[in-house]
Amino acid sequence: MFAPIKMSSLSRTVRARGFTLTEVLAVIVIVGILAVITIPSGINIWARIQLDDAQNRVERALRTARTNARASLRGRAWVVAVDNTDPNVPTLVIEDENALCDEPASCQRVRLNNYVTVANNFNGGRAVFDSEGRARFLGRFVVSSTYSQGENRCVIVSTLLGTVRKDNNPACAGATDNEEAS
């Protein structure tokens, strides 16, 4: 019933099971096209995550300074400033106005990630909250990244009462102080 299998026909079937060069090249081209499409999207998502994280840290720093100023036993104002002495990693400095760091809480340094830059437009480069938690000046911290394609994240001290809010509008860095008050 069954004919004996010859060795030559077995070796032919084994050879026929591979991929052709055309098939391999087609798969490589398809993978390349998918990589070209998805890698920039992944970088944009990653940059947005870094911006959001830095924005949240700036907001927490401002709220911490405001809380520390209100809790100050000696009526000292507390400030938040950006320390750019390390050009690769901006650091937020939370301290009392005299940098004594002795009450009600110790001074803090909050390092941001090295993919963002932080600037502010406060008078003297510092957001200042008096002993009642009110802001001495209106202004904003602008967080940006070279990878984010023009996106910015802002944290704004928008009233003299010390209201701190976040703004994810990419144009927030160019808004004027009059626009903040509205």
C-alpha cells in the first residue's frame, strides 16, 4: 500500500520549508515602516509623562511653601525658586525667605528629571508666600522639554491670596499677567 519513501524526496520537502528572500525582505520593510510610525509617537508620550511629572512636582513645591509660611511660628515668608547650578537637572528650592531652614519645617530641594527645563517670571525669580499664605507677586513656573515639540506645562500663582493652579495649554508660557487675573 505505502510506497517506501526515498531519501531524495524527503530532502526535497525539508528544503522547501524555508522562507524566500522576497518574503524576508517584505517582513523587514513592514517592520521598518511600523517602527518609523510608532517611535516618534512613543517619544511624544514619554515627553508628556516627563512634563506632567515635573508640573506636579512644581505644584507640590508651591503648596508646600504656602503651607510652611502659614505654619511659621516666627511669621517668616517661604519661597520657591529654581536652582539651575546643575545644568542638566533643575532643582526646586523650598526655603524660608532668610534661608534659615529652622522652622516649621526644614528646607527642601526637589530634583526634577533631566529632560525638562523650568523657568519662572516671578519678581526676583522666586515665588514668595507671606506668613498668612498670600502671594507677594503673581507669576508662573513654565516647564518645558526639548522632546515635547513645543508643549509647555505651567503652574500659576493666579491671585494674591496664593491660589496655585496648573495650566496644560501649550501657550501658557506666553500669557501675560493680565490674562492670569481673569
